[in-house]
Amino acid sequence: MIAVEIKFLGGLRQEMGTGSTTLSLPDGTTVADLGPQLRALGLDLDSEKNIVVLNNRGLGQWSPDRQLAAEDVVIVFPHIAGGKE
């Protein structure tokens, strides 16, 4: 088993009731497996309401078959919009 830290930023801290949590995942868990694990926590990933970053890179920038490691950090934050058009 590996422990991967999940951090929640912005309004997600209140929504999730915590600033972070730790997922205990089986050895061999991949980036592709991470989406369902985050959805199981109650995070909306399908509507792009939230953005997921793994080790300071967007989740989609990692190969889906990359295995997660104990030192990996996942940060989830609400989609940010604004600025001039």
C-alpha cells in the first residue's frame, strides 16, 4: 500500500470539510486509477468544475499508466475564471 496526499484549495476546503486527506492505495495504482478514487471522495471531475494537479503538473500531462508513488502530492482546486475578454 502507498499513501498519497490529496490537498484541497479554495472553496473545496469548505466543501470537503478539510484542507487535505490521505488516500491509501494499492501498490501499482496508476494515474488512470486516480480519477475514480477522487470521484469516490465526492469530487466533480466530469464537468471540469475542479482542476487536478499531480506533482505540480496537470493530471492529463502524466502517462495514464504511470504508477503513483508515496511521495506524490495531488492538489485539487476549483476552476478559476475571469479576466478581460
